[in-house]
Amino acid sequence: MNYTTIISTDALAAHLTDPNLVIVDCRHNLTESDAGANAYRSAHLPGAFFLHLDRDLSGPKTGKNGRHPLPDIALLAATLGRIGIDGIKQVVTYDQNGGMWASRLWWMLQWLGHDRVAVLDGGLDKWIAEGRPVNAASSVARTTTFVPKPPRPTASAQEILQHLGDDTLTVLDARAPERYRGDIEPMDPVAGHIPGAINRPYSTNLTAQGTFKSAEALRHEFEGQFANRTAASIVHQCGSGVTACHNVLAMAIAGLPGSRLYPGSWSEWSSDTTRPVARGG
């Protein structure tokens, strides 16, 4: 197995007993922290392990580093090794449907140099709709050692601030249009967006059936939004560095690698009142 972006339910079903496969359940709910873990305990893909967005895939919050700051790399590596992920494993990560949570772990593994990771296209909903197996059994890992490679580049608030208005960087905001415009802000104390940011809600990457659009369709859409900008000039942002990973993944599917994540995203940016805020379309 060597899947590096998404994997179909058919392909995963064919490899379900592969000893080099690790499946990770990433279901989450921002307003009910234990919802994902409870859902996992009720039913999950056979052999899947659960990682919690707040406890496993985020670091301590300071009030200035966003709602889901990146965790300490050594701690994250220990967590990954505990569920059996090492350098040779094929990882498949999934959530309930569209991949908004699963793409965070996909990005984190890519960030640490582990390319053999894919999001289950259509998630658990598609898997169940096709009559495929789930169970509530506890998964037992063969604990191993995950050795992270030097982390791939990310963007910072300071870098974005330095380049506002000079066309060196383009920020792509994955939040819903009403949050981007600043009409509402249910999660953070300040409404609006980073000046100059382009809005591309992560849901735009999906078909009506909840699976990713084709590589060709995604490429056409991204290139239309970027005009003459290169993929390397794109910085992804959302509310807290989670759904922005969905746009990173979609660009990878489209054959447009090299963009970067701003992990702190709007929750970090808006925590400093000296940083500028834009509103409207």
C-alpha cells in the first residue's frame, strides 16, 4: 500500500487485514469534546485506534497561540508510536464523512515527513452505507517507535504580517463565508478575516455525496482562484488550523503541492489586537 492523499472505501476494504496498515479514527465535535471518543466506543472501523483532536493532536493553549496549537513533536511521536505507527506503516485516517477532522492528522504526519497517509474518502458514513463492517472491540497495537523527520515549513503570524499587501503570500481561508466576512463568529472573540485573504470553504472540495471532487476539477478550481499565483505562495488558514488542512489535502489531490499551513489561524491572529482585521466580502 502506498496511498498519500485519499483512499477509497473499496481499496481500504481490500487491505483491511494488511499488517502494515494503521487506521485512526479522528471524529470530533467542537462543542462536545467527548463526542468523537464516545462515537468511537460505540462503533468504529475494525482495528481502528482513536486520537483526540484536543488531547492528542494539539498542544497547550496560552491564549495567544490559537485554539489548536501544534503539539510538542516528541510527545506527538510517542503518541503515534503507541498506536503502532512507524516509518513503514500505511496510515488511513477517517472521520464521520467529509474529512474535516481526518485531514488534520493527515497533515501532521506529512508535516513530520510520513507521506504514506491517506484520508478515507467519504468517511465512516460511506463505509457503513456500503454495508462494510464496524465493531466496538478495543484495538491492541504493537507499540513501535515513530521517528519524525525535520518538520516541513509552516507559516507564522509574523510572516503573514510582514507580507500583507505585497503579493508574496496569499492566504486561503477555509472557513464558511459568513465567518470569513465577519457576519458571525461563533468560536473566537473577534469576527472577520486576515486582510487580503481569499475565501475557499473546505466544503467546496467535496461533491454532493461527501467525497472529494476529482483531481482535475479541484485543479481547475484552485487555478481559477489563484490566477497567476504559485502553489508555494499559498498559506492555508481557518479558525484554528484544522479545516485548513482539508484545503492542503485538496491541493495535493489536485497535483498542486508546496503550499503551507498557518497553524495558529484566525484564533491566533485575532488574539493580538495590533493585527489588522478585514470584514466583508
